[in-house]
Amino acid sequence: MTNPLATRTQTPQSLSEIQTAQLYALYATYYGGTSPELFQRDLQEKDQILILQDGNTPVGFTTLKIIRAEHQNQPVRAVFSGDTIIRHEYWGSQTLPLAWCELVGKIQAQQPHIPLYWLLIVKGNRTYRYLNVFSKQYYPNRKAPTPPEIQSLINQLARDRFGAYYQAERGIVHYPQSQGHLKAQWHNSASNRNPEAQFFAERNPHYQQGDELVCLTLLAADNLKSFALRGFLAGQAAQQQAACGA
């Protein structure tokens, strides 16, 4: 790490071919079962990409799409997280997670009266463990069964998004051929002793072949832990200030 890390947010459609190629090269370093075409197709259907930079060099990114739906006759929104990667030299840096929390705080403040959820499909325990770092209640959760109304929402959002590839009885998105999986050399066997990691492996035993566990948490101030809450509130405040100045 030679420079202070920074982030920027833009639409995937505004990326140049060179920028897209850089991001794909970063992603393909860590994930198998992918291709430039698959990566590009997935990227272009997202609404925003948050890029982590060391100087002018991209060293991580995460993509997201805003889903709007109606559940039990009430409007809901969900932030659907797509591809996410950080170079291993920067694992442990909180710059990208904090920027993500600020971004979703802004999104929540745009329509504060409509519940906003985080819809996350997880193919590695490192990502699953972010749910426990960020939020108080999230599902599936080793400490509590998923409430029926939350399971109903998970099923609805997952079916709308993944169709027949979503296996509701398992809570898994399964493709006949992997759409991306962490390469074997990047699996951290030491982390497998973590209770959250063990639970993830129990619920998604074939994650190394590309199966993805569908997870959900409410993005609201009273459901966020201190680190995530700090970024979330900063994002809300920034959005409210921008709205007042508009």
C-alpha cells in the first residue's frame, strides 16, 4: 500500500474498455468459472459500481443494483450486491466496506419510508461474515430461525431474480455450470473454524463449485452495528444535505 486508499462510485456503463478490462483482470485473479463476456454482461446490468483505489490503481470493487418490489401489498426496495473483490494485500482494509455503508445510507435516505434490504448471494464465508459485522439481525442466521415473513420475502426476491436457478428448499442459487467461484488457493482454512464460517459451509456445502447462499438483512439504523451505522448515518446525512441544497 503506497497511497491512502480512496473510493469512487460511478455507473458501470460509464467505464471505459480499459477500466473494465482492469476490473476483470482483478476479478479473474481470484475467481474461476468466469469469462470476459460473463463479467461484462453481469456488470452492465448493475446500477452502480464502487471502486477501491490505491492511487490510480483499482484494487477492489463491488457492484450493486436497486430492486423495487411489492411484498404483502407493501413496497420494498433491496440493494442487490453483485461481484465483490479486494486484492489480498488489502484484506483487512475497511475503506471499501465503509464507503459501501455510506452509499446505502444515501440510497435509504432517497426514499426513507420504504424499507430497504440488502439482498446478498454468498459464495464464500468471508462475504457471509460481513452480515454479522454489519447487522444485528440477518438471515439465514445460526442463532435464530428465519421468520416466515422474511423467508417469504427472500423467496420472492430470489425467484424474481434467479428464476428456476433458485432452490427455495435449500435457499441456494445453483447453476448447472459455475457462474464464478473462489479459486482453491484463496480459500482460508483457518477461517473455517469461525462459527459463522462453519454455519455458512453447513448451509452451502457446495460453495466451492459456485453455489450461492441467498441472504437478507434490513438496512435500517436500528439494525446496524456501530461500524456500519457510522457509514450509514453519514450517507443519510449527505443525501439529506444534498436534497436541501437542490
